[in-house]
Amino acid sequence: MIISKDILDKQVPKEMIPTRLDSAMNLYTYIKYKNNKGIIVYNTNPDTWNCLYSFYEMNHKFTIDNYLFSKENITYRDLIEEYKRIYKKVYEKEQGYTKEKRINTLSKEFLKTFGLKNVTIKEELLPIFELKYSKSKKVWTLYYFENYIASEVDNLDILFAQNIYEQKILPIDSNITSIDGVELASNIPYLLSIEENIKIINNNIIKV
């Protein structure tokens, strides 16, 4: 479940209070290329997840298992604020993963994955928090999605023709939840429902 603004001050059911913190860095590419216009999304693990995602970097993500929140009667806003505090303390200050370093890591992984030489990231989309039951870990997990958009790549021919992952082109439409029978990751339609994000995305379209 996405933690949207309208539920921030509601209390989290005790059985759903997460004991695990997790994160991912997402990079969106909005292209206009060969009669295609939209965001490139990838089915990175069709055998296990079979779900469409933006490009993501998870090799250097922030995770904590067996985490105990500071109180039992807690709102969704409290969850987010406490996550932010521990993220800043552990990931940024103790481990040194500043935003600049995270963006650099995300860029390098994107270039390495698709065999590109250059990607430019100038703007950040609004972050998303999602509370979800992790089937693999069998616990409730609070996920933090850090979202960026590319404003330039050096070779759209290479990016569009990549065959590492099955890919689809997603129109900018928050009502779309699947493409050709494959579900979109739940955070993507929500991201596209936010007007501020749409403005940023439209300002970063990559054309040939």
C-alpha cells in the first residue's frame, strides 16, 4: 500500500507495523523516439516477479532487518519520519552514502547495464513510501523509493534496442496499471498521479 497524503495521519494497524526497512533508487527515462513516446519500463525478473519497473539500482540500497519502531501507537507519518531519521543517521552519515554519491552510483549502474557512455540526471521526482508485506522475508516492510529522471542519454538507439530485459513504453497516464497483461509496479501509477512529477517528467523528455 502506497502511503499517500490522505492517510498520513491515520494510525497503522498494529499487525502491519513493519519490522524491516528497505529502499531502491529508480531512474526514469521519458523518450520520444521512432513513433514511440513514453517512459521505458522493464520486466527485470519475469520468472519471479513478472512486473514492469523503471530502471532501479539495488546493489547499494539501504536495508535494515528486525527493526523496532519507537512506539506501538504510530501513524503513517510517524513511520516515514522515523525512517528518514534512521536513513540519514546510518546510510548518509555513518556509511557515507550522500545524495551525490547515490546519484553517481545510480548513473554508473545504468550505463553499465545498457552499455552507454553518458547519462545526465538533473532533477529528482518526489519520493514514495510503500508499506508492503514481503513474501520473501515474511514480514511487513517499509519501502522508500528514491526517484530520478534522466534528462539526456548519449545513444537512444542503444538504449531502445537493448535486449537484457523485456521492455515496454508506458504513456504518461496514471490510469494504466498493466501493459500487455503484465502489471506495473504499484509505485509507478502513483508517481504519475502527482502533478508536480508530471511537470518534471515533461521537462526532461529525451528526443532524437
